[in-house]
Amino acid sequence: MILDAQIARIIEALNAGFPPVHTMTGEEARAVIRSRFTPSAAPEPVADVYDRTVAGPDGPLEIRVYRPSAADSGPVPTLVYAHGGGWVFCDLDSHDNLCRDFANRLPAVVVSVHYRRAPEEGRWPAAAEDMYAATVWAADHIGELGADPSRLLVGGDSAGGNLAAVTALMARDRGGPRLGGQLLLYPVIDADFDTASYRRFGRGFYNPQPALQWYWDQYVPSVADRSNPYASPLHAPDLSGLPPAVAVIAGHDPLRDEGRSYADALLRAGVPTAVRYFEGGVHGFMTMPTLDICHRARAQACAALTEILGPAVTK
């Protein structure tokens, strides 16, 4: 296996700069991550972007809505997006670049969700319920968003990919919004820290095993709860009837094997699933816009998602 050449040149700096979050409280980790964030001086233009507050399951829920700068004639899809960050840190700003890119590249209305972060703001299933509530809100306001009701999507990266997969399960189980697809970027799918990819890439490849285990400790501290499908979707006894999926897998990622296993399980359940595998990628590489592999992955993920969606509904 070969690490991407651009990543190989910076991997030591990435590893050295990754804060020891497993020694911190959630609040301390958020402060450190936030202090290192530098917003883009020239963010990618979109037709419109605005923040608003909607009703959540336990109080107000903040979202950010992006409208694409250009779109085909007719209504566009809506992507309800959950950012990564181990359920503990990151926010609407940290993933602004990615959401702008997806809005224009698909094109789609993107609804970015600021869910409650563990542990101080809420442990499991708080974040999952927030993501589900935002998806219900988007479905109920699809006309206001100017979007196609038949092409409502959920998506997310890392812990956000977990929330997207869980939302798809919740929507099916609860008779909720009918989803047209799910976009899972190197998702957290199971609390199994002894896979081959954890053993091989749990040290020295950016997001290390102690941090990944700490994320679970903050969000789902009860080991018994971690087998609940709404925490670990790989434990769902039945995956049939879920929306088509696009899964992006990074080859040098501790989460590689669980992402592959979930994609395989979806396929066995008859769920159309497109896998885009990037051998040279590390966890989080799609939020590193200085990397060529980041843009290739974004382009391929959006192309695969567009293919499974099909054309817009004409009225």
C-alpha cells in the first residue's frame, strides 16, 4: 500500500500537530481545535448562504443553508450534512469549505447541521436525534428550499458519516422522510478497535487510535449501548429498504475496514451502493483542500451520488 505522495510529505507534521485529545475534556478539545481554525479569506462563492435556527428534539438547533451558484433547470437535490469531529468538536465553520464545494459540485441545497456535541452538550443519542430532526425539517420545508422532494439526501464525514447512516436507519424505522441517498465519507460505523486497519493504521497516520476510542467514550460511554444500531449501524439486523449509498473509504485509515464492511453489508441487503476507495488517503483527507486527492475524492463522490439519484422530477 502506498500513501499519497502529497500526504506523505506532510504526514509527520500532521501527526505532530494532532492534539492529544484523549487527555482532555470535550470542552478543552473543542477549544484547541477551534483555536487552530483559520477561515478562508476567499470562500467559494455560492448563490446564497444563511444561518437559521429550527426546532430540535431538545431545544433550538442551528443549521446553515447553502444554495448552489449554478444549477440545472428545475429543482435540485437537498443534502442534509453532519460534520465530522468525533461527535465532540468541529462545527458549521470547520466544514464550510466542504459544504460550499458540495453545493456547487452536485449541485444541491446543502443543509449543514450543528448537532449537540458530546459530552457536555449531550451524549448518545443526542447528536443522532438532532441530525434526524434536521432531516425531518428539510423534508417539511423542501418547497421553501426550492429543492426536489424526491431527492432528499443525508451525508457526513467520519462521526458525521455515522450520524448520516443512523439517520437513514431512523427514517426507515420510524416511517420518516423518504431518502434518495446517503453519502458516507470514511464513516464511523462500529466500536471495534481490533480490526486489521486499526492494528495497521492506529498509529502514525493522523487520527490515532487513542483519539478514536476517546470519541466513543465521550459520545457512547456505555459499552452495552455501542451495539445499538443507532450507535453502530453495522449491528443493524436488517439493512434492507435503506436508500442507495455512496461510501468513500480511505486506505490508510483505522476506519477502513468498518467502512468496507458496512458497504458490503448494504450490498448484501440489496441496497445499491457505490464504493470509492482511495488507497493513499488518511482519515479526514476530504477536508484538506490543499491536496489533489481531496478534490478527486470530492468529484468522484458527487459524480457517484448524482448517478444514483437520477434526473430531477419534472412537474
